[in-house]
Amino acid sequence: MIAYCPENYSETKRAIEKAGGKAHIVNIAAGTQEDKKENIV
């Protein structure tokens, strides 16, 4: 399962673990993100 949660990721992690799942928090480095304004055609 993948859960996208830019806010409250700690709460989401606890909820997944409470339900019996295993959760990992992954942060995206700023240099790997695309600027959406430049991609508008």
C-alpha cells in the first residue's frame, strides 16, 4: 500500500502500524521534483 500524505505523515504511519501494517516514511529530495509551471504547453 502507498499512502501519499504531505501533511500528518506521522499520524498516517501510526494508523498503518496500528492496523497491522508496516510503514516507512519517504521524503522526496527537492532536486527531483518537477516544476509544473514549466511543463504547461
